[in-house]
Amino acid sequence: MNPWRALAVLCVANFLILVDTTIVNTAAPAIMTSLGAGVGQIVWILNGYLLAFASLLIVFGRVGDLFGPRNVFAAGLAVFTGASLLCALAAEPGLLVAARVAQGVGAAALVPQALALISAIFPADRRGLALGIFTAVAGVASVGGPTFGGLLVTRFGWQSVFLINLPVGLAALPLALRLIPDLRPPRPHRVTAVPGLFRHRPFTLAVAITGITSFSLYGLLLVYVIQTQTVLGMSPLMSGVTALPMTLALTALAPLSGKLADKVGGRLPLASGLTLYALGVLGLAFLTSTAATFLLPLALIGVGMGLAFAPATVEGLRPIPPLLAGVASGTLNTARQLGGAAGAFVIGALLGDGDYLAAARPALGLVAGLIAAGAALALFMPACSAAPPPGPRTPSTPAVPPPTGAAAP
């Protein structure tokens, strides 16, 4: 079993899921025109996916712990791919809402398994690097969705934002069954495991920091999109191109910061990364007036995110026994989704419909302050890496299912 090939499949599937949290926003005007949808229906088309996704993450994380993460991952990918086809074929808004909810169910089944599998198939000294690569791909998906969506809608129509999932999903499904090991729990265990996870201080801190960084990211992206497109008059594509310094810095540094967390622990990269992130947001609030002046603040934000995102996940999952990795992953991802939704709602309310320029600065000030609070929380992380907890299977030796009819040890 080659864990890096399995990681590639996990990254591709996770990319599809995260892109779909933002890519459909770009297609909203075209959907309204084509299907005759009203604003209320568009809200459900956008949020039906997110609500199903966020509400079921912990449930499916636990299902993966009980029945094997690869199996639940593959099932989620199949549901997500099939629902994407139904979205593209929808002839009226109600059918599109239902298909989007089905997409969210598939996404919720898939996402928690990815972190659980990475924790299981990589040894402790390489897990940070693997999580860093996974985080880099996720970061590109999160910030690149609107740009990618703008390109597709402009060239091929709104259905293309869903149809693009089909070839990728159909190719990834057999690869998942072939390249990802079938890890099975050795014995039944109780479903009520989430209260016990928070006895681990690094996990509790990671959940809080993940929620804060997701709130900040989605709030920041909302301000950025309005500032570049409404105030400066950029096209969606140009707005995405202007954000490249942030995307490139995040992509380059996330794998390195994950590897650094393996060697020295997560406290240093987390605290320093979140500090740089906050400074970059303040720069965005006070220094930007033209497209050129976005360069330095966005690069600083990308460096900060690249340093901080992977270590938060590494340190959060480090003390968790392998049999609880799925529910722990589901909890972290729930914090990420709820934080993002709260960020978009709160920052959107602060911006309002009035004078954007007057509202943008305090909105970004709130974002920077929350990130600074996350940097303070990071100081309570363990200073050095700790050995992974003992469990019934080790990360470097995946469990093998017993023969048919045999009892699990």
C-alpha cells in the first residue's frame, strides 16, 4: 500500500467537495435567469448543500469509525457524484434544491474519512507533511471556487459547475477502492464518544482555532470580493487572479508547516502564522486602494494561513486514538463549516447595503481581532511533538479485516 497514492485520491475528492461550497455562488445569477428562481430559492440552492454538509459531519465521522473509513468515503463520493448529475439536469428550482441537499449528504459522508485515513496510513513522522499537502489543496479549493466558477459559467453555462464533478468523481471512485486500504474497527464501541474528545486539550484548542480561522477566511473573502468587484470594478476572473499571491503562498507553505509541526510541535507555526495572518488582514483594511496595493497584504495573509492551517489539524488529531479519528475529524470539520457560515453572516451584516467603504474597515478589524485571539490560544498548545496514543492499530500498519466468518480479535 502506497500512502501517497491514497493521499492523492483523498485530496482530489476533498477538492471537489470544498469547491462546491463556493463555486455555485458564481452561477447564481445564471440559475435565476434559466430556471426562473427567486432570491429565496437561490438562498436554499446555496445553503441546502451547506446545511446538510455541516449537520451530518460528526454523524458520518462516527459511521466511518464503526464500518471502515474507506467504505464510507467511497459511498459518499458515489452519492456526491450522482447528485451532481441530478443538479445539472434539474429543470426547476425545487429539484435543484433537493439535489443540492443530496450533494451535501454525500460530502458529509466523505470529508471526515479523509483526515481519519491520513491519520491511520501515515506514520507519525510523516503525518504532518501529508496533512499539510491535504490542507494546501483544501485552501486552493476554498479561495479558488469563485474564479473557477466564473470561468465555467462564462464558457459553458451554469450546469457546468456541476457536470465538472462527474468525470473526476467517476475516475476517483475506482481509484479509492483500489488505492485506499480497507481499515476495519477490531471491535464494536460506543457511539457517544464526542464528550470524551474534549478531554484532550490540544483537540479542544484545535476546534476553537479551526472555527476562528474559518470564520475569518469566509468573512475576509466576502469583503475581498465586494472590494475588488464592486468598488474597483474587477471581473470575477480578475478578482481571482489578484488573489493569487494569497493562494500561492498558502499552497507553498502548508506542506512545510505540517512537516515542521511533526518536528517541533504546532505551537510555534500556529502562533506565528496566525499573527502574520492578522497583520495581513489589517494591511488589507488600511493599505489597499488599488489593485496593485493588494499584493503585500494578500501575500502576508497567504503566508500566515500556510503556516497555521496544517498544524492546527496535526495537533488536534495527535492525541486522539485511531478508533476515534473519524468522529474527531467530523468535529473539526463541523467547526470549520459552522465558523465559515457564521463569518459570512456576521461580516455580511456588518457590511450591510449602505456605505461599503465605511463598513469594510471595522469588519476587517473584527476579523483581525479574532485571528489574534486564535494566536493567543495557540500558545497553550504543547511545545513539542508527542508520540501518538496507543491504539488497536498503528498508523503505519493498517488493520486487515478478518476472513469471512472469523471473529475480530
